[in-house]
Amino acid sequence: MPRDVAAPEALLKDVFGFDAFRPGQGEIVDAVARGENVLAIMPTGGGKSLCFQLPALMRGGVTVVISPLIALMRDQVRGLREAGVAAGALTSGNTEEETSAVLDMLRDGTLKLLYLAPERLASGGTQRMLMQAGVGLIAVDEAHCVSQWGHDFRPDYLRIGELRRALDVPLAAFTATADQETREEIARRLFDGAEPLSFLRGFDRPNLHLMFRAKDQPRRQILSFAAARRGRSGIVYCGTRAKTEGLAQALREDGHPACFYHGGMEAEARRHVEERFATEDGLIVVATVAFGMGVDKPDIRWVAHADLPKSIEAYYQEIGRGGRDGAPAETLTLYGPEDIRLRRSQIDEGLAPPERRAADHGRLNALLGLAEALGCRRRTLLRYFGEDAAGDCGNCDLCDRPPEVFDGTEAVRKALSAALRTGESFGAGHLIDILIGNETDKVRQRSHDQLPTFGVGRDLTRGQWQAVFRQMMGHDLVRPDAERHGALVMTEAARPILRGEEAIQLRRDVVDKAAERRPQVKTLVSEEDAPLLSALKAKRRALAEAASVPAYVIFPDRTLIEMAEQRPASLDDMARINGVGAKKLERYGSDFLSVITGAGQEMHPARRKLAGREAGSLFDALQEVQIDLARGGEGTEKYLTCSHATLRQIAERRPRSLEDLGRISGMGDQKVERFGPAFLDVLAQAD
């Protein structure tokens, strides 16, 4: 690492505006900066991009970032440039002027980060260009795309390992979710099977409120959820393209700015939606999972699933797009029997080998277990990812209102008995007919009306039995067998219950419509601070529109919330707000300060560079001394002053003697004679 490069903590503050690393970031940054091969699994919103952007500034050469979507790259490049970092992207969406500018910076060695789509690696010219560019590091975002076991597999990611070997440089790979199979394949394909230095960071996103609801007029449920969060940016994920269009129309009719997004749209139409979502406050995008990895908007305040996601990993990835700034965000996931059937059929009709399909059914069962959880959802979610929570989170619907439970041992034993007595050859529908004593043709033809279990479950309705079977799958007591067309097969976990050795509790899925209430919305700030936050957002919107950039590029919600709560009274105070780096303080500090205090603060650029630092106070003290002595101790001598740049150097370097002071640029013998003793006295008092 070059010796003249600032320490990571200094770069973190001066460039990115943060006082401290998030948990786990510091050691990853250190490993990447040292040139280690790194695989980091970090939660969505956990600050992955900083873990390669900051080392890029610490290392020599250009860092190549392989990223999956144009929208994602453009957003990150825009944010870096706002922070004063030389970054660029080569994408199919570039204009000729943009591409020429990036190539010029690459040739003259001023570019620090170059973003490329994996598809560009198919060109032999790209590799030749990178061989000549002095690449010092490769960073791979969304690294799970290299694995056929992971979601979002991208064949072009398979070329990254070849690029690493050709350039012979370290590689850092990042992803939000990767199970054991996926991690092993990433290591094999990107690192030639060698074990990278791995970091598995906590999956907890405590700012996300988790909520599941059984479907009951789902369009009405989504509209109600959106209405309670009117004016806040959100995403609604749907299982089909047609549903995205219909639901977006319903939201517009209900007064929301909303649009749809799916893979069947023309590329230009998709880019238009991405641009709107990046730049408009309060826009709702109703989308299929095609609207995925390109979402890098930090202030999405809610994410809803109108249909059940395909797996617990997909669920975690999709809700993780909310609240990336660390401020509160809310999630809602709707689910019903049709969702489960659809997801099961998608698995069963796929071309994956039997062991892969069995694993996918297990992942879906884990999601059902989260949906049907008896206690804190976060504990259930973290347990799936191998983490133990210290206690209940207090930030999910089950912590808000614990569900009513009952001893479901007898009901589960009846259901398991029905499955076993029919040879584990039927799905839930037929088994429920047997349990409630429904003499269908199918039941009579197979003489299942003669079974001991026929009619033993008349104490529950069909709907209640559907809930029991759903929860049994959530507890992974039964799984559908693809070889038997979805017939339910008992797992080993069910045997102790069937033998009477263990008991099990289930939730009562009885919907009391009269008692249904709109969920209480968590406010971003206190009632007292809400008007100021609105004013700060209005200022941000005006600045963003004037600069034709997304609002969050100016400052994310989290920074504005801290401004509203802390109410900085000066630029020095403003510099201590998280997210306010030196460049943004210089560019926007006075504008936002004027909103908070009613008046801006004029400050010389040299002094502004010291805002929030001890050297800033020294600068002010030196300036006061200089004013007092401008015409000498008696006030009769020739007028003499030091420039702001000279005072800044003195405040930063802290010379210890008159001789040292004389070496400061701008200090001559006359100035040392007049100001020197007083300046040294100021510096001594500060030690």
C-alpha cells in the first residue's frame, strides 16, 4: 500500500462523510487494501460497496468493478463523483462523449474505479484494454451470480476467473446471500478453488420491520398498506407480469405515483422506470423480480410482496432493498395456498436434478416456516442463516402482537397418519377430504372412506386443515415429492410427533375481519422534528432537480434525519453529521444550514476544509490573534496579515518553534517576528 495514502478512517470521513465503519466493514476494508483475495457475505444494505470503493483509493492503479446492471453502476459512479472520486463506467447505455471521457481518464491514469458489466468481458478488446490500464484490484459485486446454485445465475460471470488469472491481481467478491453450496462454487470459479479470506457478516437488519399476512383480498391489502405510507418510496413485488400492470394502475387510481416494471418491457421503457425511481421521491414501482439487483436507492421506506417469494434467500434479498440508509423501513409479505402451489410447481417442473429440487423445496419450506412462525420472525430468519439472536427483536408483527397458539399435536398426528395410511401418495387436498369425511369420487374409488382416519378431523374446517398442513410444511414435517406429483412425504422431524414423543404448537389462523386494523406506521422522526425534516427534504429535492441527479445523491434520508434531530448550528457542527463529507459540506453545507438556522454561514474555503476538526478551532484562534496584531502590539505599525491558506497550514502542522513556523509557506521573517510568539502560544494551549 502506498505510504502517502491517507489512513482508511481519514478517507472514510473526508470522502464518504462517515465517522466510523459499520460492524465488520473495517476488517474487510483492511484485507482488501492489503491485497488479499476476499469473499465477503454481507447483508443487503450492510455497506458492501464501501468495502471495495475505499480500498480502491488506498491502492495503486485502477480498481475494476464487475457489476450486473447498468442502473446500479450509474448510481454508484454518480455517488462517487459527487464525493470527489474519479470513477466511470463503460456500459451500453453510455453516450460517445461519456465513453471517450472514461477512456481518456483510464489512459492518463487518473481513473480510480472502472465499472464494467460482466457481458463486456466477452470482448477480447476489453481484456487487452485492462492489461494496459494498470489494474490493481478486481471487485465483483453480486458474486452469487457466478453460481448455478445461487439465484440470478449469470453465465458471463464465469469469465471473471479467467480475467483474474490474466491480470494476476487480487480479487474481492461480495454478495448478500450465499449458502454453503454457493460459497464453494464461488471459490472454485473465481479463485481456482483456493480458499479466499472469507467474511460472513451478521444478516440482521434491525431497521427492517417484518410482517406477513395471509391473503384476504390481496389488492385491497396492498392498497391499504401503501395508503398508510403515502408519499414514501416503495416497491411491490408480484409473481406475474400481468399483475404488475394491474396493481400499478390500481395504485395510480388511488392517488399514488406508481409505475410497473417487468422483463417483457422494452429496454428503453425499463431504463425510464429505473431513472424515475432513482430521481423521484415517493414513487412506487410494482415489479417482478426483474427489478432487482439494479436497485441501489438507499431511502426506500417499504417493500411489499403481493405474492410469496420463491425462497427464503430471495425474500431476504428483496426486502433488503428497503432501508439501505439504516433508517426505519417496513415490509409486508402476502401469501396463500395458490402461491405455495405455484412455487412448488415451478420447482417440480424445472430441469434441476432431484437433489437440487429437494433442496429448493427445503428453502421454500423455510420461508413458509417464517410465514407461519409462532414467535419473533427475526429470530426465525436469523436461525436459518445460522445466527442466534439474543432475544426477541421487538420490530416484527409477531413481537408487536404475539399470535394465539394451541396444542396442535393431535391435529398433526391425524394428518401424518392420513398421509402414511394412503402410502404417502397424495397431496394436501385429498388428505383433507379424508380427514373431514368428504366422500369424493377419488376417496370412494380408492376405498379411503374405509380408513380409520376417515372423518377423524371433522372438528376443523377445510380452511383450518389447510392452515395446519401449511404450518406442517413450515416446520418441515412434510415435503412434496416431485417423483410422486407433489404427494406429501413425511420427514424424519415428524416421527417423534407421530410416536407421541414430542408435542407441537400451531398458530390459530382464524381471521377476525372485524378486528382487523391498519398497521401502525413507524415515524422516521419525532413529531417535533417532522416539519424540519420535510423542509430539509424540500431543499434536497430542489438541489437535486437543479443538478439533474437523484435526491439521495445529495444526502440520503438517514443524514437528513440526523440533521433534523441534531440541528447543527454551524458548519463545524454540520461536518459531524454522518454522511456529510468534506466535498458535500463545501457544496451543500450552507444551503442546509440555512434551512435549520434560518441563515447560512459564510466561511472561507480554506477554513471550510477544517470544519468539524480540531484544526478548525485552531484556525479561528489564530485568526483572532492575527486580527489583534495586524498593526502590531501598539496598533501603530504597518498593516500585516497571513493568508487563509497559511493559517490553515499552521493549524494542521502545529509548528513547535519560530524556526518551524518560518518554514510554513506564506510566513516571512516579518510575519514570524510579529505573529510568531502569539501563534506558538495558541498552539501550546491546544496541546
